[in-house]
Amino acid sequence: MKKYTFSKEERLCSKRLIDDLFHNGSSFVVYPFRLMYRNTSETLPSKAQAIISVSKRRFKHAVTRNRLKRLLRECYRLEKPFFYDNLSDYSLHLLLAIQYIGKEELPFVELHAKMKILLEKLSHELASSNLGKRD
């Protein structure tokens, strides 16, 4: 049975790890998302820790930003078990930053489809890069 959760242990909260991710991480774009990722040598409580952000510059109202973040967390929560299945082949501890870079608010169905594509692309990137070395 798959666990469709997004617990505290899976959220990226450490200021030091966030700085490390944004200074030394790799990134790519699957519109309307930008994903920054980094393999860390530290042992994390889960396979990946994620942070989700929506730009204040693009969405002035906190209500809109909070709604988008809630939708993105839900999309990630639903796709995470399949992503973790792909990660299970590797002994990786990933830091992820999912940024919403779209100019308008998209419907949930579209966001969910794009999140699925985003995490599949990340799995392919990890498999093809030296990060994805098998132990």
C-alpha cells in the first residue's frame, strides 16, 4: 500500500540546507514549475525533502499564493509515492525546491498533470546523471 502523505519529515525547513540547495543545486523547468534539486550526503529522515514556493512578485495577494501552494502540495503528495518508487533503486537523499513560475492560476487537473511530468523528468535526470549511481 502506498503512503500518500506529506509529513513534517518530508518538508525542507533547514535554512542551511535550503541555502545549499539554492547555491549548489541543479534545475530545470517544466512550465509552470521550476525544480531545483540537489543530492545531499546528509542522512535525511526521508528519501527527499521538498519546499514549495510561489512568487510574491507574480501573485500579490496572499490568498492566491496560499491557494496555489496548497494545490501544489496536494499534487506533490499524490505523485510522491511513484517518485519514491523510482528513487528506491538508488541510495539518494534529495533536496527539492518546487517553484511556481506561471503567470496565472491554473486548474488542479492541469497542475497535477504537470507535476507528474516534472517528477518523471527528475527521475530521468537522476538516472542519466552521476547522481543516480547504483549501490
